[in-house]
Amino acid sequence: MTPGPLEVSPRVLEAMSRPQSYSYYKNFLDLFAETTEKMKKIFQTKNDVLLMQGEGVLGLEAAVANTIDPGDKVLVLDSGPFGKWFGEYVVNFGGQVSEMSVQYNDAIDPGRLKEKLETEKDVKAMTVVHCETPAGIMNPIRELCPLAKKKGILTIVDAVASVGGVDVRPDEWGIDICITGSQKAISSTPGLTMVSMSPEAWEAVDKKKKPIKNSYLSLTDWRDAWIKHGHFPYTPFISEICGLAEAEDELLEEGLQNSFARHHAAAEACRKGVDRLGMKLWPRRREICADTVTAIQIPDGYTDMGIINTMVEKYGVLISGGPGLEKPLLRIGHMGYAATVMNVTTTMWALEQTLKELKKN
């Protein structure tokens, strides 16, 4: 019950155990094309979708690398470690960072962003994390991205820990580049990053002064090879594509709205469990709590690793700590295959027993 990687279904495991295929065998080409089309449905987009062969960070870095020229100003919405990390990519590729930060137990306020955009000039792009997993908070991208789009600003969203478990609508919400990963709410294994690209995003890629080509980071290589000619710029991950395809089938068979409701029910059960144990949520306000991961303050007298190790060793339930913040936290992931009320109930029981066990000692 961590924020990912997480448990995957027997169907996904079976799919990944199938014999390897030659990447240009017709059956695999058809599978790759079908998997791409199913990902469009999960993204709820009509835009191009790329299945890049690498963990989600590849897509985040590629989004910046392929659109930002040296000297371009990028507004980085910093609401946690991953939000701030976008700024590192901007600097790496010569961009100029303009940062708007909040405390890491809070979410970005649309009103404050609107004021910022009224005074901040010459902004080319804006980056924001939808679900900031270290802090268990959800940013209101539905309100944030249209504010930037009205100013002609390219919007880049890290939706790695939300797509599939929470409603995300790139076309309706003005998201130019939306990035997710295979190992979170979509509920496959690590290894793939999926990227939705708007026409404006491709325009920014094409206008880059020194385009990224012949590179593992290149979005252009994927478009020119796969979208235009049905070829691959490099060898695809056969097993991971098979696993992703099966995970997509499971999600679409369930229905996106049903998945969102299931994730919300699991999250509510977790939050109520935290209340029942007399513990405190990390997010400042309940309405900004994420539906895919819950971050919890550690009670006095306990340590994060003491709780985590005891839970898994004595009760068989693995949760996570909270990296990158000023104080240790506990995090319970409830996303993808693991996002059920029963799993959360079991986890909270194990946490309760662990606290009692450690208190005795």
C-alpha cells in the first residue's frame, strides 16, 4: 500500500509473462497501436499520445527539454518536491525559472496564480504537479491551466499519480503536455511514461531553436517514427507494453467514472481511519487531500521507519515514508489495483496494531 510501484493484478502479471515478440512483428505493431488508442481514452483526449519507453520522469524531463530554449521564462508552480523538481529541468536546458511556491502542506491557489500572471511578463510555459505524492495533496489543475492558456502560456502537467484514478481532462482543461506513468493509478509495472501532446505543444516543439533529435528524450523522434510511419525510434519494452495493455483493458472495462469513485471511496476510508486513530493528516485542508495517496503526520514518540518496518514484518502490510519534506511522514497509497476499501481497512487495522505494539515497547 505504497504510492507506487504497487501491487498489480494477476491479469497484468500473466500478460507480462507472455513470450517475447519481435517489435516489428505485425501482432506487436497492432498491440502497440491499440495500446496507444486505449491510452487516449484514459487520458480523455483527442490529442496525440506517445508511449515512451522509460519511467515517468523521462516524460517530465522530455516535456521541458523539447519545448524550452535557453533564456525562456518558465513559471514553476512549487507545491512539493516534484513541483520544485521541474525547475531543475528548466535550468538544465537553459531556461529561466520564475517560481511560485506554497507551503508543502497546501495547494496552489488559482486566485494567487491569476494575480501572478497579471504581473509576470514573457512567460513561455508553466509547470504544475497534479498530485504531489510526497505531501498527499492535489492541485486544482482544472482551474490553474486555463488561466495560463488565456495568456498563451504552454501548460505542462505532471499527472503521474492521478491519471486513471482521478478525473483529468487535457482537452477541456487547457493542458498542452500531460504526463503520466504506468506504475501508479493505471496499475501496471514501472517502465513506461505516457504523454498527451496538444497541437500547441507540437508547435512549441517545432519552433525550438535547437530541436532535440536522435535522443532518448526526443518527442520529435517518436512523432516522426511512430505517428508518421509506424516505426520505433528505438527498441520498445515488449513485456511492459503487454502489461500496460492489460491494465488499460481492466480500467476501461471498469469504466473511468467507476474507477474515480472507487479511488475516492478508498481515500475517504483512509482519511476516516486516520481520524479514528487520533492521528493527523498532513494536508492543511481536507478538500486538497489526494484520492490516490494519504499523507499522515507521525505521532510523538514514534518514527517513520519504526512504524513501516513493524507493519510489514508483523502484519504483512507495506506503506511508505514521505521524502523531501521538512519532517518525516507516513504515506498510504490507495491507487490502481490496491484502491479498495477492504485494502484500506486492512491497512488501518495493521497501523493500529503497530502503534499499540510500539507503544508497549
